[in-house]
Amino acid sequence: MTTSDLPRVARPVFIPSIDMMGHTRGFTEAYADVRLDFDLTCSDIVNLLRLESRSTPKQSVDLEAVTPHIGGEVDRDETGRFYLRTERGSMPMPMVAEGVRKLATLLQLQRNGWLIPGSALFWDEPEVNLNPILMDNVVAAILSLARNGIQVFLATHSYLILREIEVQASKSDSFRYFSLYREGGKDGVLVNRASNYLEVQPNAIERQYTDLYDCSIDKQVASKGSID
């Protein structure tokens, strides 16, 4: 089999944990000319936000459910800077809440034709700097992409993201959890797979939340004991 015989697949998209929607103006040009402390994934997502896909036809993915939570229209000027245009005026993306910028990033990638059925989205820590109020909206957008034929890979340390996915998921949704860990002083990374959150082992997130809950209970018991 030659390379030409292989089936064409849509270009994968990687969204880094560093928000780049608010840093697009002049970034591509500066990255090419100056040594910046941003890795290649940051430059790549900026390029995808600014450039339309050359593949045709563009198949639509329904993200209308998250549009109202953005509060306006995503637009871009000739310098490459993105804006959120609302009835009250136009606000540069660096001034917009980062949770809104995350949703705007998904919409812009979909608009440019990068998020289409058959493609894959890799998203590193979507919870970073995310207002908890918008957590359910971000998860709704992720599930909407998955239901439209986009394979989504999330790397997260967020208990809320993980449980929100289970709460919003329907019986027809298919997802898996993978726990990556090291054992003792051994080299390499081990992987455990689970079909639901409660089966994830080892689960450092759950352990930390359980420890916090236990400490809170112990503090309350000690406080009541000192009063008596």
C-alpha cells in the first residue's frame, strides 16, 4: 500500500492550555521572526483561528447552543485581532473573559472548517481560568462536537469537568476515561482505562477531593468539640 492509497482524514486540531484567542494580533509574524517562549502548538492554533480550511465541502457542526453564552458575534480585523461584537459595542478579545474566549475559539474553528465530522480535537486542560458558571456550557460544546462525528480527546485535572460530562451525557454517547500514572521508580507511564468516572484507578483527583472533604469534617468536629 502506498501513501496515496491511504484514506484521507481531516486535519486534527490541538487547543493548548494557554489561551491564544486573545493573542492573535501579529503573533504569527512575530513567531516567525523572534524567538518567543511559546511552543509550536500555540502558533498552530493561531494559524487555524486566522485561516480557513482549504478542504471542501465544509460540513457544519451545530454549536448554536453555546452561541448565546458568548453574548455576541466573533469578528476579526485586518491586523488579525479578534473582537466580540455586541449591541453595546466591540470588545477586543484580550478584554473578554477567558471562558467566553474558549467558546469563541470553538466557534471560530468550526467556522473556518477545521472542526468537521471525521476530524479529531485534542484539548489540553479546558478548565484553565474557566469561570465555573461556564463549565456546563463548555462541556455541552464538547459533547455537541462528539455527537457530530468529531473525536474529542481531553486532558484534564478538573473534577467538575469529569463529572459534568457524565451528568450531561446521554445513553447514546460513548466515552472513556484513561488514567496515566507512574509506578514507583519505574520508567515509563502506565495506563488504566475505565468506562465511567467511579471506575478510574488510580484517581488522584478523587483522592484529593476526598482528603479535602475529610479535613473539612475533621475541622468541624474539632471546632464543635472545643466549644463544648
